[in-house]
Amino acid sequence: MPFPPANTSLSGGLSRRNFLRAAAASSALAGLPFVTESHLAHAAIPKFAPSDQGIHIDANENPMGPSEGARQAIAAMIPRGGRYLFDKEAGLSELFAHQQGLDPEMVVAYAGSSEPLHLTVLAFCSANRPLVVADPTYEAPTWAAQAAQAPILKVPLADPKGAATHDMKAMRMASKTPGVIYICNPNNPTGTTTPFAEIEETIDQLPEGSVALVDEAYIHFTEMPSCIGLVKQGKNVLVLRTFSKLYGMAGIRMGFLVGRPDLLQKVTPLGGQNPLPITAVAAAKASLLDPELVPTRRKIMASLREENIGFLRSHGYAVTPSVSNCFMLNVRRPGGQVQAALAKKEIYIGRVWPAWPDSVRITVGTDSEMAAFRKAFLEVMPTDTAGLEPAPLHPRLRRTPFSHLS
Ligand code: PLP
């Protein structure tokens, strides 16, 4: 498919200035809930737990934090913190585009991938353009769909006891006029992958006006092919990337939305004009320029993950075949009870998805965090946890749109 002529740069700072013209449109959306993993993770923990207390394996964070190179880049940037440095922002998108063999017009940087995720759903979904998602999957797009008053069509994962892949055929059939088909690959919370060929087939069959949003937040933990290749071919797909997972920058914030310029132009006027923190831009650049970072951390994660999955399976528990930094663990009882029992020991595990009420998500933490989890898990599981109800939500979260989770 030919690209429309791009008369403005969509990458970096230039695009942000152009999109300021659309400020009125974005202000109309200002009150809509903007949901991230950290909101959802905090809303689901059984009691309010300060981040520096206890063991947090509940939000798919990376305890390794930013790489050494990223830390040095942040420190070196601090003296220039009094300036906006839009050129650095544009330079980051250009570097990523260059590395991926993309036109820079196909990359827009954001402070993390939550914002472009949210905006993409707002841009393409509406009352007669549903959001199609797998179930269970990352819930953030469904919150955006609610804001857009779009129907949400949840399609159970195929082979839930085995590969737990997206059921691409059923997702294609779910609507004749989808706004967005959201594909999280690897999937949060299961850590499982969906074959590239099936995703491509879905994208090729999309009706006019529909897009696939492929969320590759966890792709660095795997060696699977990226859908960025399909963007290059001009297909109806937008790809999300983040520095929050393997790169350990969830608190620093940086991410990309990748797509054909005409698709990006539908998303960018809705928000994202805020200049990016220059420290985060510097850290992201250093991370991209470190050729050892991804393979090294991928290896560390694989080893920790396999050790823990192996341990749980050896004790008779079913675990999803994850290739990521999280997995679902079937605890064979209401997951919230196990979550509450572990929280009493200050071990905070991930939430429960309504579609799989007997499972909890475990994020793979450090060696010592996982050793503490394994010990506590065995202590908690033989006891009868049936009487333990999740505690009510912390008052701060009651004011948020997540209060229904309490
Ligand atoms: N997409 C998925 C699948 C995620 O799990 C997360 C966070 O956990 C995000 C997007 C958003 O991450 P961030 O906004 O930190 O880039």
C-alpha cells in the first residue's frame, strides 16, 4: 500500500509542535481515564504497600533498572535540565527508525507506551467500531474503549491450558467493523506468544478503517519476529514499544508508537504534545546503542523464569509457558485469597483476571525476591486460605476509576 505524502515530520519535536494546533481536541478528552499497569497493579494489591517495603512482583517491572550506560547518560544530561532540547527527542526517534530500517516519519516517541496505546484506541474505536481483545490480556485498551464508548469484544485465548495464544481466527470473526484489534505479543499476563503468520493473516484481512495494534512491550525477552516488519510493508498495523520492561525504565518513561504516517496522523492530534524528559531521552538512546543489553538481560530473565516455573511445576502447579518476565500460575482456588495470604508476608504478587479466577500473575523478580516468593508460596499454599478475603482498596485509589476493583 503506498504511503500518503507526508507533509510534516511525525517524529520527535517537530511533530509535537505541529500537533499543538490540535490542543482543543485533546482538552475535550482531558477527563478520560488513562490507565497503566502501575494503576492496575496498585489497585489490585490487597493492602496499600509502599514501594520500598516488601517484595513487589506485581507490576511486571524490571528490578535491574536502567542499564549502566543509561544511568551515565542520565547523569550527563542533568546539567542541561534547564532546556527543552527538542532535537534530542527527534534524534531518539530517528535512531530507533534507523535501527529498525524505518522511515523516521513512522516513529513517534512518548513517555512510555501507555499514552499511545490509549490514544490509538480513542482514535480508531467508537460506538460502531468495537475494540477486540484477547481474554485474558492487558486491560488498559479496554479502559480507553470505555472512554470512547466503544463495545469491547473479549475473545478467550486459544488452548488456555497449553500454548495460550491469541485465537486470531475468532478475533477476526468477532466484528465485521472493528476499530482496533489489540494483540499483546508476548501477552500480558500469560507471557505466551502468538505466531507471526497468524497475526499477519489477521492484519491482511482487516476491513477498511480498522487497524491492528500490536503491543510489543515484552518482545525483547524473546527472539520472535516483530510486527515492525509489517509496518515497513505499509500494512494496517500500529506497533507499540516501551523501555519499561527489558530496559528497566518504567519509572524513567519512554516508548514508541510505530506505524504508517497516515495512521499516526489519526492518533497524534489526540495527545502526546508534552515535551519528553531529556533524561529519559538520553537513557533510551544509551540503551538502544548498547548491543549487549538485550541479549544479556534476555538470558538473565530466561534463567530466572525457567527456574521458578520449574519449581512451581515440580510442586504440581500449572504455569503458562511464558517467554516473558511474567506468567500465570494456577493456584486452584480464588487467586485473590492467595494474593492476600502472600501480602500478609509482604510479598505482593500480581492480580487476578476475571476470565481465569483461579490464577494469579507472577512477575519474575530478582533471584532473592523469587527465593522469598517460593518460600512464602509453599508456606501459604498448604494452609486453608479460604477465609482470607482481599482487604479493601487503599483510600487513595478509591478516588480513581479503578474503585470497582476493591
Ligand atoms: N503494554 C503492556 C502489554 C504492558 O504490560 C504495559 C505495562 O505493563 C504497557 C503497555 C505500558 O507500559 P509503559 O506505559 O510503562 O510503557
